[in-house]
Amino acid sequence: MPSSLAFGPRSAAAGVPKGAGPALAAAVLGFFVMTLDTLIVNVALPAGRLSR
């Protein structure tokens, strides 16, 4: 089996930049924080209307 078809971690030579891992982690974390913030706001808004 040629070495180019072997399974294993991808490298920069395989077309994946070295900084892709941290950038992907930051994007996923940012998306999670935005989703969590939206959830908190949508839960808090009805409670704010009831307290007036």
C-alpha cells in the first residue's frame, strides 16, 4: 500500500494548514457561546415581562 493512502493524522502536506486546529476550536467555541447567550436571553425575556 502506498504511503499516501495510509490512515493517520493529516499534515500540512495533506492540504490542512497547521493552524487549522486552533482556528476550528475557536470557531466552535464562539458558536457555542453565541448559542448559549441566545438561549439565556430567550429564557430571561418572558420572566422580565412578567415582573413589570
